[in-house]
Amino acid sequence: MIVISILPNSTTQKLYSGPKSDHVQKQLTRRMAGEIVISEKPGDTLKKWRNIFKLSQKNLASLLNVKPSVVCDFEKGRRASPGIGTVRKFVEAMVEYDKAQGGKIVSSMFANDNSSAVYDIREFNTGTAISKLIQEIDGEILSGNEEILERPIYGYTIVDSLKAITTFNVFGDLYGWSNERAIFFSGVHYGRSPMIAIRAHPVKPRVVIYIKPKTIDKLATKLAEMERIVLVKTELDEEEIVTILKKFN
């Protein structure tokens, strides 16, 4: 965790505290990190968020205990694309700074956000084989070869399929800290729309899992095969899935 040198006063603490605020903070850090990680120009995306939080390169560098040139180099693309650990530090520094100032920026972003498509999103402490996850949720594999099934994933996201497709401006909202994860879609009728949306995006999840789908169109499985994505269906509901996957943390 980044240590912030600016301490909030008592008024600030009241403006930004409690479980709801913590949830909002975590939701935004995931969104920011996801957007930076999947961006074709992560430096530009990092700069965009730094400007949103009204931080100069010098300010951000101070929060991170690094030289301003480090931040500048990342934004200019003079350093290799930042890994997830680096992205986490940058994002948490900005959000924690805003929290110390009263959380106005974070709160304003979610002031009218009452229709989030995300039911649950979590990161695993360690990598988990795709095959193990499928076994735990009584999943049926619709597409995917044995080689891919043994690859690790590091988290999952459960979303309402219709809301995810119609409300997400950035698919980074789905990916948390990494795209090496399983994306669960509920409310699936034929399974075509989620796969079409995923195929249109440059970054793909390792696994797509349909929760109690009505039926699966052949186009959905074909698209999964083309993108080398493991496609699975399960008859468990969202609550049952979350209960099972909590064991992975």
C-alpha cells in the first residue's frame, strides 16, 4: 500500500468513510487499472487519470517516492509498458490521495452510478488452473483445448450480460487487475452478444462462463474457438458461484 504524506482532517474523514465509500474506491481502482493495462497507449491513459485527479507529475512522483522523471518516462512511453504491480501503485496512490482530500473526485464519478453491471469482482491470491475452476462450479466446457485448460487465471468478474454490453464504455471495467481471469455472464439467451463484444475488444479474458444460459448459439462457440477463449456454461446461480470461489482467496 502506498503511504500518503497528507493527512485528512476531521471534516474530510466524515466525507469519505464507511463500507460504501470503500466499495466505491475499490471499484474505481479496478476500473482505472483495467483501462491502463489494456490500453494500446498505457502512458497516455495514465496521464489522463493523473490529470483527472489534478496531480502534476511531480506530485504523483512524491506520493510514489520516485523521481518525477520516472512518471514522465512512463507517460512518454520511454519505459517498457508498466506491469500490473506498477499500475497498482500508480492507481492506489492517486485514489488514496483523493481520499485524503475528502474523496470528492472519486465520489463525483459514482454519484449517479446506480446501475453497475458488475455483480462481483475478485482477485485470487495465487494463480488457479482453469480446469480447477471449471470443476468447482460444475461447468460444462463448450470450447477450449487441454493446453489452455491448464493455464492459470488470477481472478473473476460476474456481470449482467445486457448491462455489460450496453453500459460499459470501457471493457476495462471487467478486468480488475488482470485480463487473465474468468468473466461470468448472467442473463444469457443465446450467448452471441457477449462473445461478439469480447471479440471486438483488443484484450480478451482467458475464460468466458455463461450462467444458466437458455441456449448456446453455434456462433458463440465458433467465436470462442477463433479467439482461443475457453467457453463454459454452468447451472449454478451467482450466489452459489461466489460462495465457491471465495475459497480461492
